[in-house]
Amino acid sequence: MPAEPTADAREDSPEAVTPKKKSKPAGPTFIATRRTAMLGAMFLMAVSAVGPGFITQTSEFTLQLGSAFAAAILISVIVDIAIQMNVWRTLGVSGLYAQELGNKILPGLGWALAVLIFFGGIVFNVGNIAGAGMGMNAMLNIDPEWGGAISVALAIAIFLSKKAGVALDRIVVVCGAVLILLMAYMAIATSPPVVDAAAQTFVPVLPEGEGLGTFFFVTTTLIGGTVGGYITYAGAHRVIASGHTGPENAKTIAKASVMGIIVASIIRYLLFLAILGVVTTYSVTQIEQTGQENVAASAFLLVLGEWGLRVFGIAFWVAAMTSILGATYTSVSFITTHKTSARLRAWLFVGFLILTCGIFLVLGQAPATLLIMAGAFNGVVLPLGFAVILIAAWFKRGTLLGGYHYPKWLLIAGTLIWLLTIYMGLNSLTGIAELWQGG
């Protein structure tokens, strides 16, 4: 049976009667109507995936693999859809956060998962803050450290607002639309070889010197950056917080999960085409001579001139800011439960943001390397978290999913993808070590 709406949910609904007396706000509320909740969850997952690491990875790998990178994108999209459909459906029907579900399967398993996800969230958020600083530097010529700190201050203000859930939902939807428009504009401006890219989506031809091991590492990093770590649960945890769970919402939840991946994939493919147009028009030497650390920044600068660098800054900052919000929200959801007070949760948001900002300010690792490594790390952690979801869906439907009739085809597809993530994760370990040593 679906869980009854909480007191907070009833109070926040349109039909609710406003209490005569109100005490001091207990903290941010994340309740929303079903339509708003699903739209917000869909975009939260999408824009969490489309962060500065997303832009950095796509740019670097397009330069490295050329049109063959399209095949890696296709594989990552298929894997992402299979994973998100299972994660959203299982957690949404159960009404439990991933760590709560894990603890019911095996005491302590959920908290072990929470520790790994929380650590990954810290690594990713440091990269997100670094990306926000880089974006502000390109956009307004602000010192990157100040840019990162200002972005964190904005995030803190959002999470401390009384209607944090409404603000979060609206911001991620608007930012998602902005990213799609900017990437579409760039994809048109660079005139990429669309026919070649379409052909190599299904039959990739790797450049000379690039082997299958590199392709595995690239694809695993894409999967990790789009659906690994905290990103896997961002949308599903937002749905749970909204109160719209249970079997009666299963189809709506499943549809929202697929749409979220499609939104993220559209942005990735548009960015890929934009960068591909540049790397097929300009030589590597010309790209390097722009003096930009980020390949995407070089692409925008070469195509649009000085204004292009400002456009890149806007896109990079928007992507970073939304990812800061997504990482903070989801990471904190892993160290709390339904019993955690709103006030405590608010201060955990603040603490997480201050911690990751502090690490960013003292970190010595190059931002671009850190951003790519974070995606690869999450790609390795992914199989463990997904195993919890599959165990619940295969063997605990009666006790944890209220006897929900789970689609067999989805379970089989999820299991096959799980095996693939293990194989690809193991193949990427060597690549992660080499990346860190050479960073």
C-alpha cells in the first residue's frame, strides 16, 4: 500500500487549510503536486548529470575519438535508461530512500552504500564548485575561487529558503532549457559532419592509436558521469520527498525517469556535435593555441570569438550550479531518513556545501582531471548500488514493494546491464589510476 501523505504534504497541498498559528519555520519543505514533482525530479536528474564534468568529458573525448565517440554516447544512453527505469520504479513504489531499502535487505548494507555515495558526492561537488568558478571566470572574468564561493553562497540561500523544493524544481527546469538552447545554437554554428557522426553511432571507427580499452574507459566514464553515484538516485529521491509514491504512480514515475535521461542525452549529443564541428575544422594545435584549459572553451572561442567565451561561461556556470544543487540535495538525502527533521536537514545542506567549498579552495588537483575522474569513480561504484535495487525488485516484491507486479522484461534488462557495468567498471580501474598519476 502506498504511504499516507505526511502532515507536511497535507499542509502544502492546494486544498490544505492554513493553520491559525504558525511557529518558526522548521526548515525547507520539498513537498509538491504530482505534476510539479515529476517535472522537477526529471530535470533534477538530468541537470545533475549535465554538470561541468559532463561538458569536460564530452569535449575531451570528442577531441580524442572524433565521430566514434557517438557510439559511446549511444551505449551510455541505453545503459542509463535501463538503470534509471529500475531505480525510479523500485524506490518510487517502495517509498524508501536507497539506503533505507538497502538496510531492509541486509542491516548495514544501506549505510555502507550511503558512505560510498556520500563520498562520491563530495568528490563530484568539489568538481562542480570548481566548474562554477571556471564558468564565472569565463563569463565575468571573476577569479575562479571567488566564483566558486559565490556560487556556493547562492546554493546555501536556496536550501535555506522556506519553499526550497519549489525553488529547486523551478531552477532546474529553467536551467535545463537554457542548456538545450545554448548547445543547439553551438551545434548549428560549428557545422559538424552529421552524416559521419550518425554512421559511426552504430559502426564506430576508432582513430589510430586508440584501442578498445580506451573506448571502455570513455564509455564507463560517460555512464558514471550521467547515471553513476548520487546521480542515479537524484530524481528518485526527489519523487520520494514529494510524497507521490506507491504502485499507483509507477507508470508516471517510469515515464519521468526515461524523459530525464533523454533530456540529458539530447544536451550531450548537441554538445558532441558542436565540439565535433570544431575538431574537424581546426587542428589540435589551433585548439591548444587558444590558451584555454577546457576544450569546450576553446571551441566556443574559435567559433564565436570573445563573445563565444562568455557564452561558454554561461553554459558552464549554469551546468555547474544545477549540479551543485543536485549533488547537495541527493548526498544529504543519503545521510538522513524520513524521521530527520527539516531544520537538521537544512543545516546538513549548509554543512555539505561549506565542506566541499573548503576542499575546493585548498585542492591542488587540476579541475579538468578531477571532473573526469569523478565520473569514472562513480562508474565503479554504480554496480553496488544497482545491486540493491535489483535484489529488492527480484526477491523482495512482497515485503518491500507491496506485492507490485514488476515487469519481467525490465528486471532482465536491468540484470544484463548490471553485469555490463561490473565488466566495464573493472576495465576502467586502470584508466582511473593512469589519469590520476598523469593529472
